[in-house]
Amino acid sequence: MADIDRTLFDKLADEFIDAGKVQPGTMMGFPCLRVRGRYIACKDKVSGTLIVKLTEEHVKNLVNSNLAITFAPAGVQFKQWASMTVSDEVLWRRVLREAGKLIEESLS
């Protein structure tokens, strides 16, 4: 796994929270972000990695591009959750926006 900037999640979380687009919380003990009560992302407490909820197709594309791995805690694969393996501010901001948009669309 690539070296992850452990502060990048916090920086982006603050940006989205300050803009009123997400709310902070916790999920399975991880710091997380929610939109209208639904989880969109969390931070792996150890690695600082962004774990984000996207469409299954987008997760597959990120995995095939070596930008992420499928999130599989305790060996259980979550097909709509990607654990980013590349620390890239532009990429992370983009997938966080997409995750929020998907929740908004699903609740409309």
C-alpha cells in the first residue's frame, strides 16, 4: 500500500464540514463523514486511509486502476466501499463529492 498522508482525510473532512456539506461522526470506531445521516466515508484510524462509499462500478474502476482496494474488514467484502491506496488530494476530494452526491440523489 502506498504511503498515505494521515492528515489528508482530516483536511478534507474539515473542508466539507465547514462548507455544510457533511456532518462528522463515527462508524465502527472510525472517524467518519455523513450526509443526511448516511455514511459516505471514514478514516482508517491506523493508516489514515480514506474509506469511501461509491457505486460498485466505481469501486471496481478504482481497484482496476490500482487507486484503491475493496474494503473488507474481517474478510467480509463491502462491494460499495473502497479503501484508497493512493494519497491524492484531488482524487479524494472528487470521490468524497461523488459519495455525497450519491446519497443526496438516493434520498430525493
